Amino acid sequence: MIDKRGFTLIELIGIVLILGVLAALAIQKFQTIATDARASAIKGLEGSIKSAGGIINAMTVLRGNGAASAIAGITFITVNGVQIRLWNGYPDRWWDGIGMTQVGAQAIAGGGYLSSAAVGYGRFTFYGFGNASIPGGNAGWRIETAPNPINCSVSYIYGGAGIPTTSSITTGC
């Protein structure tokens, strides 16, 4: 009788092939989960921005326009110790406006007014109006680690009249 110990070469090749197929399926599933997670984060942030804008506007209606600024239509309101720049009753399109409405947002040097520079906010990066990082140059947030960050973003669109709009793009997540 022959003493068999271990696997034959064909058995080892078969095992390696099976493991390769399983690994390919697992990688694809992981990429899908990561994409879904980024898209869900963008959609959640979109809802947060819409809610914050509505709440700030309601507070402005109840409290009044807040402290006046030297610029026509620009005022400031303080909410829970956080100063927020308003433009005709809605958060302005800069970090010290809509950016500061988000929970945990930190004030930056100069406030961010008239700056399209990147401001980190958790897993998102905020860009003020007039940037090349958010579609249309609108103010907004994006996920820098996404395969196509400009198409994994939330835009805050407001020109000082009417009601701001918020939209998200998740095709690049």
C-alpha cells in the first residue's frame, strides 16, 4: 500500500482556482458595499443640509434677521453659540454660512467668507461658492476618497433670492 500524505499537484491547482474565484467575488462585493456606503453618506448629508437650512430660516422668521452686516442682505444669527452668516434669511453659501449649520462644524480663520478653499468636515470636504470641485461651482461637500469625488457630492445652490436648493450626485461614489 502506498502511503499518501498531502495533496497532488492537480488538487492544489483546483484549490487555488477556487480560492481565486472566491476572492474575486469578495472584492467585487466589498467594492459594492463601499460605493453604497459613500452614496448613503452623501444622501444623508443632503438631508441634513436641507433640514438645517429650513430650521435656520424658521429661526430667522421667529427671531428676526439677526445682527446686520455692512453688506446688503447679509446678517448673522447665533444658534447654540455658533454664529451663522445669513443671506436674506437663509444660510449663505460659504463655510461660515451653510457649513457652520452642520453638527460639529468648526470655525476657521477668516470664517471662510468668499473662500472656495477646501475645509475638512469629518469624511467630507467643503468647498465654498465659485470652486472647481463641486458641479457648477456651487458650494458643497464631497468625499475625496470616492473614485470620482466631483460626482460624489452635495451641492448647496443659493444666489440670495428665493429658497436655496440642495442636490446630490452619487454616480462617482
